[in-house]
Amino acid sequence: MPAADLDLLGPDLETVALDQDAVLTRAGDEIDYVFFPHSGAILLMIDMADGHTVATGVVGREGVVGSLSVLGSSPSGITAVVGAAGTASRLPAARFHAAFGRSAAIRQAMQKHIRSMLIQFQRGSACNALHPVEARMARWLLQLRDRIDSDVLPLTQHALSQILGVRRTTVTLLMRNLRTRGAIRSEQRGRIEIDRSRLSALACECHRVMRVEAEEIFSGHQSRAAARTDDPRISEAETDDAM
């Protein structure tokens, strides 16, 4: 982004710690700040009237939290919770709105971010409706792993039950099954170590599709070519078409 556009944000940016489980924005509250994560991961949660929760998306250093406030003043529709500790730059929402209105570069960057989030929301809705809970759990573990670049995830079974919208006993059973298959190497209090390749084999296709489509948005079409090379189902289909 050009320096002049960054300068529209710079004076009011402050670096803040993203503490594990901290709530950045609560559903129903006005959005006061916009967060640009440098590290860690932030979960976007929907809170239901009966007390159940479910995650609808996750944001890491590729994205922004609170960005939809540029569409107009209204209460937040989600609760943003730190799923993996890190740091972020924080900016008052009013300052971000002013910069958004003045800078085409900022608006273009925001368009890319919003498109990538729509992919998560749309694909996630279909996944929740159609895919088994074990495959969905594998997808979420991989999505978090993508943001923090570590095979050791700072998660409890309770947090996973909230992310998936299922009972704690269901998560316990799923964890046992994934350990048996070698997709989870170990589990300690608040830490789950995964085997990325084995977990990928058990996840539904949604993780791969979300990742490839997001990479296309941010970096062009090269990622789709890589996905075609890596996915034998696509290669076989293309071979059949050629025949």
C-alpha cells in the first residue's frame, strides 16, 4: 500500500496484546475499534438465545476485525474472541472510516478482505449443513493452524465444543478417534498437537477450497494451479476430460 495511504491510519494506530480468550467485540455492542492482527487468531462467534455458540469464521494476519463497520453504524452481529494469543494494531473505528473514505488503496484492500470472509461464511454454512462433525472439526483445526503456523494449537475441548456448536462429550469422542488415526499426536491441558498431513486427509474439502480461493483473492491465480497439481481428484478429472 502506498505510504500516503498508510499515513492516513498511522497516527492513531497502537499495538496491543491479544490475550487468549479476550473478547474484542461483543454481539450487540457498537464497534469502537478495528483490529489488524500481526499474529495469533481471532474467532468470529455467533451467540444463540439458548446459550449455544458456533464459530462462523477465523481471522489472522491476513485480515481485519471490525471492518464491516464501514458499511454504517450498527451493533456488531458477532462476538470476536481471541482463539490464539498474539498482537495486533488497533485503530478507532471512526478514524478507519475516515481513511476508508479517502483512500482507494484502503478500499481495494478491504474489498479483498471482505471477499475472503464471504468465502468462509458461505462455505462454512454449507459445510455445517452437509458434512460430518469429525470432518468439520478437522477443518477448524487446520484453519487455526494456518493462522498461527504451528502444529501445537492453544485449544481446550471446551473451546472446540463452542466453535463447533456441539456437546463437550462429542468433542471428547472425536478427539479420541483422531488420536487413534494419528491426526492428533498429543493433547495436554489447553494444547492440542496435530499431524497436519493426516488431519488434512480426514477433513472435508472445505478447508482446501477456502484456502485456495482466499489465496487467489490476495495473490492472483497461481494458487489454483498449485491446488490442481496437489489434488489428485482434479488431475484425474482433467485427464478424463482430455480423453
